Amino acid sequence: MLGLDISSSSVKLVELGRNADGQYVLERCAIEQLESGWITDGTIANFDEVAQAVRRLIKKSGTKTKNVAMALPPSAVITKKILLPGGLSDVELELQVEAEANQYIPFPLDEVSLDFCVIGPSANSSGDIEVLIAASRREKVQDIQGLAEAVGLKPVVVDIESYASRTAAARLFENLPKAGAGAIVALFEVGALTTSLQVIRDEEVLYERDQAFGGAQLTQLIVSQYGFSLEEAESKKRSGDLPDDYESSVLQPFLEVVVQEISRALQFFFTSTPHNKVDYVMLAGGAASLAGLTEAVEHQTSFACRLLNPFEGMEMGSGVHLKKMKREESSYLTSCGLAMRRFLQ
């Protein structure tokens, strides 16, 4: 099964396998850039153009796999944990979930795609089970389903982007001291237009926040400073083919703004919860790999900071272009989590 992540600036594909030892193998990964405005607020505005981009991505990756896992942005999905009596049959459970969902979903149920999973026995209510329900407007699900089908793929899983990125990150948290037990991790994904924060401890999300800020602002600064077109600026940003004063005039001021945004998001977490520190700040997303960013965050916040590589500890398959993958690896967190669904069903 492929993991296909569609964001405002690019589509990313990951295909994973396993070797004889049960270790993950990265079989394929690829990125295809999208033009500004093709995807807005998680909605596909230019369907034909995005479909063409996905076709190019599939061809570039060399995959023959058709099953695909995709995801919706958290803003398009309502999630709620509910308590239900233990011992219900599957049919009874489904009926109860639908009855409960009516209270939390502000749309008629026949306009909604609804799913649920049993998390396990309730810690606080003896004899009850904790159930997670997830619902989205059916048209949102049909949009990405239709996109997959238009390019010859078979949509098998529709996940939530933040859940997929946590799936990929959880594997990496196991490399922390004591396998990450009890550690409070602030996971930042710095995308093109949005930076999202999830604060996680032992698989529990303590806090979530999105900020309208991202790597597209660096592209705009390059346009303003040097008079390039938007496409030229984006291309030169990726290749590093920029004037000598780029680092001091453009990159350094931008890094300072990123660090301020990260510090501000952490302050919101501290003032909104009983917590006053995190054990680790972890960075992912296209702009997270900018030279000097992890050091600057660590210096400003005084918390240990590292760049996440979702493929860390994986065997590399013959279909992977290592040099290109190394340059872009932090962008693949969500698509990697989606690809892992093949083994987590």
C-alpha cells in the first residue's frame, strides 16, 4: 500500500516493505511540487492539475502498487472520545456510536462519513470502554477518493494527517532514552503555509495548535529581495542557487522568525496547560531542514531539539534515490505514517 500525502505545496508518496527480520524497508519515495492555489484549506481547487501532478509522481517513483492510504487535514474531521458499556456486540456498538455521534456532529449523518475504533477499557469508568469516533463531510472524503481513482489508484484508507504524522513519529520516539516513556515531545511540522504543533506524551496528545506560517514566506522574501518570479524563487531555494548575500540578508532573518513562532507556540502550550517544559522539540516538514534551525531553536528555548527523519533505521530499497531523499526526508513524515498503515491494519 502506498502512502500519499497531498499538501498545499506538494504531493508526496512513500512505499514501505519489510525484510526477513521484520525491519521496515523504504522501497520508494518521491515528491512532486504543486502550484500555489491548486489546494486551498485542504480542498482540491484545481482537480485536473493535481491529478496530473499525482500521475507524474507515480511515474517518477516507479511504483506498480495500486492500493493507497490518504489523509484529510484535522480541520476537515471531527474526532471525539466517548465511553460505551463493555461487552456490546459489533452491531450494538455500531448503533450506539451512531446515536452518540448525532450529539457531536453538526450535520445530518447521511451527509457524513463516520468511523470508530475501540481504544480499550476506560481507565476511570469500570466496565466501560473508550471509543474514538471520527467523522467528516462525505464530499471531503469523496474528493480525495475521486482523485485516487482518477489516477488509477484504489483508495483503501482515509486517515487524518495529524494521526498519520504521529504514527511515523512514534516509531522514532522509541529511540529516545527509556524508549521515550514519560517524555513530553513537542512535534512541529513546518509546512509551506501552516506550522502545526502536537505535544505528545506516551501516545497521548496533550495539546494541538496550528499557526498560519511556513516555508512559503521564505520564498516570498527571496522574490522581494532579488526580483525573481515565484517559480524561480522556489526552484532556486531548493537547489541552493542563490546570491552570495542570501544567507545574511534573507535566510538568517527568516530563521529568527521561525524560532520566534516556535517559541510563541510553546508559550501558548505552557499557559494553556499545567505543563511548563517539554523534554524534546522535534521538527519535521519542508522548511524544518533549513541549515541552523535546530541549533537556533535549542538556543532560544533551552529544550533539546532535533530534526526528524521518518526513514531513520530503515533499510533502503533499490528504488530510492538516496541523495534526493536525504535532502527532502523531513518532508515525508505524514506520507510515511500513511504507508505504515499497511502493517498496522
